[in-house]
Amino acid sequence: FAEGDEDSPEEHHEEHHEAQPEEHQEAQPEEQAEENHEAQPEEQAGEDHEAAPADDDAEPAQADPDEDGEHYSKFDVDGDGTDDAALEQEYEEAMGGIEPEIDPDAVEKELAARPEDAEMKPSITADQFRKIVRVVKKVVLDRMEKKMAKSSAKKMSKFSAGISIFSLLGLLLLFMPLVLARRYPGQGKTLFKYSALAALTFVVTVNLFGGVLFGMKTVQGALGGYTNPSLAIARGTFDTLDRNAEEYITMGKELFVPTLAQLQGNSEEQPSLLILENGKKIVKKAQVFVSVAKTVKKLDFVFKILPIILFGVSMILFALAIRPTLTEIIKLPMRAAAGEAGAGREVTKGALRRVWGELRATLCTLVVLSLLTVVSGFVLGRMVGPALDALLGYFSFAVSYLQFVDTASSTLVFVSLFGVILFLVLNLATLIVSMSFFLGKTQKIFQQRFNHGIPVGGHNGFFKWGVPAVLFVQVFPWLFAVVAAKVILKVNTSLLEGVTDADQVPWGKLMIAGPLLLVVGYLVLFWAARGIKAVRFLQKYKVT
């Protein structure tokens, strides 16, 4: 009993300690809970719920599975299973203790405490900001590229499996004698013989065509690091933040640096998208950032499938080219049963000849694709920078505008940011559409040359005007972006020079002038420079 008496108080104390939270919760009046619930507007609750998941502010673990469930460590950049200690130290020193969590209440208090004549002053130095951007780029970008390449390899594997499965449909030709027995009485042996030959020829031909397409897809994947729009946007985001650090340091410590700290590199999420989403945490009334972020996310999805779309165009062209050959293979048993001499030899040779012609046409097309890829990749890398600079720059303006101006308009912010996004879409559409049209026509010309003996010289008109047309359409977005960036910089500088009080900024002119110049100026100048006519020529040229 003595031992039991000694233990009992401890047990009772533990039970009492564990019961306290429940008692405390019960002690809270229901009326107060209801008042707190009613005090929060439904619209705001909906916005907060839509803007970010509950654990968005939590710092990601340093060693977690990535999206594919594989082991991931933030500073294991080369994937050898060992963290880079020097890189980790450089990262920690650059961050200077700035945490990835964004506490909206703390940020709001900090921004509210700024004097009116210092609202637009930086919260971090440009040098420190650049140092952070560069080290985060080391951690994130290479891993993003590898992840995209891995994703492409998975798609390649599925494509190969799909071709193989489709080729097995040729085995159904073995059952043709059962279907054709009444139509060709007494020809059962011939039907079985040539059905087997047709089935074998079908399987071999489809797989050979698949091999040609596989080679084309492999080249496209190898060049993806230069032409992948998603990767170009991610790289351009870091380059833009580095190059124009002075434009972002007004909210550097509160928004941009914590967002950079949240980037892990174990997903394909765009850094610019995460910055836009976090804008809602800084300015609670900025539901517009959620809408813009959703638009950017949809746009990024389109960018990710663009290589698939381009490859799909090639597949359609190949399918149209192979259809007559497959039709002849399917008809082989019927031709043989009808007494047509040499049908098997003719069809088999024709199928192999067609595959050989397509192989040579594809090799020539790949040369054209590689050259266009170099040009397109060069232009894309230089065009995306100014476009992202405009997007992030006007986003930074929008955060300050919504935070410090009581009469701020969300509509004005949306129009401004959407205008910049539309400009980026127009640029990329110009590059991709012109490249697709030119590549498709070129492939058809080579197919005619190697399958039907039509000389390439018969299409001199296409190469005479088509090559300059596609090169002009590829280069124009870059030239326009460079000139427009300089004009916008001068306009913004003239509007903001010497201004540190947000109420003194002409926000209407600042938020609209640049996006209006980008969209309207691009369309007008592209039309005036005969860019639309060049694209229509590439589209309408007939390869007969």
C-alpha cells in the first residue's frame, strides 16, 4: 500500500494534466466561438482557403520523398546521396536567418510601421538579394531540369509501349481466313499462308515506323533543355530577379526571399507561380493574386505539353504516310486468294521500301528540327527574360499598391498582370506556331522526295520565302522584347523617380502603361512588319 500511495498522486497528477486541455476547451463559451466564426466573413474565409493550403507556411523538410516518392535532400544537388556541405553553408550564410515561413500578421505589422515617406524603401540590400537568388538557383534549377528530363523519359517509355501494343493488332490478321472463307472457297491454305505473312509484315512495319518516331522523340528530348518553355521560364525567373534586384527589394525580406527559401527543387513548380501565390499572404485583400496565379499555372501546363503537341503533329503526319502501306498489308490475303501473282512479294517490298523512305525523310527533318531548335532556344532564352521582368516587376508594384493605398483597385492589378501574361503567350505562340508550320511542310517535302521521287527543287518557292519567314518570325519577339524593356524602364523610372510615399505614385499610369505597350505594341508592330503574312504563308503552302 505504501508504494501504491506514492504512485497514486503522480498518476492523478498526470490524469489531471492530460484532462486540462479538454476542460479548457469546454470552458470556452459557445457564444464566443460563434461570434468568432461570424466575425470572419464567408468571402474572406473562402479566399483564404482557396489561396493556400493549410500547411503552405510550413518549412519543407530537408530530406523528404520527392513527387515520385524517391528520397530527396535539398543540398544533394548531384544526386549522389551526399549533401554538399559547402553549398549548404553558402545557402545559410546568404539567407542570413530569414525563414521560409511567411507570417501574415507579423508582416502586416512590420509594413504598417513603415513611415509614410519610407513606404517604398527597400527592406534588404540589392547585393544580399542577388546573393540569395544565385545560391537558390544552384539548389533548384539543375534539379528541375533533371526532373523534367526524367518525366520526358517516362513519356518516351509509355510511347514505346503504345507502339508495341498497337503493332500486336496485326496478329488479328491471322483470323482473316475465318472471315474470308465463304468469299474465297477452296483458298483456305492460301488465306492462312498470306494472313500469317500479312500479320508478320504488319508487326514489323509498325515497329520500324515506331523506331523512326522514337528517334525523332529522342532528339527532341535531348534538345529539350534549350527549347522547353517551362524550363526557360524557371531559368528566366532567377535571371530576372538577379539582374533587376533593385525592383524587388521593397518587399524583398517580406515576400521574395521567404518564397525563394521555400523552393526545394523536388518538383516542377514554377518559382514565379509560388511568388504570385505568396502575394496573397502579404496582402490579405489581394484575391487577385490567386486568380493571376491560376492563370499562370494553366499557362505553365500548356507549356509543359507543347513538346508533346509538336511531336503529336509529327505522329499525325507519319500516320497519314503509313496508312496506305498498312492498308495494302491488310488486303494482302484477299489479293493472294483472288489469284494475284506476286502479291506477297510486292506488298512486303513496298512496306520495307516505305519504311526506308520515311527513315531518310525523318533524318532530314531532324536536321531542320535541330537548326530551328538552336534558333528558337536562343530567342526563347532572351525573350523570356524581359517578359518575366515585366511580370514580376508589375507584381512587385501591385503588392506595394494594394498594401499602402487605401483606395487600391484589384481590377487595375488584374488587368496589369494579365496584360503581361498575354504578352508572354503571344510571344511563345509566335515561336511555336511558326516552327510547327515550317517543320510540318518540310517533313512532307522530304517524304515526297524519298517515297515518291519528287525533287526537293520542285519546292524552291517554299524554301526561298519560307526560310526567311520562319527566321523573321522567330527573331521578332526577341527584338521587340529588348526594345520594349528599355522603353518601359524609362517610363517607370520617370513615374517613380524620387518617390518614397506610395500615395504620391501615379498608380494608374504605372500599372497600365507598360502592359498596354507590350500587348498593343507587339500586335501592331508584328502586323506592320508582315509577321502575320509570314505565318500565313507557312500555313497555306501546299505540298502536293
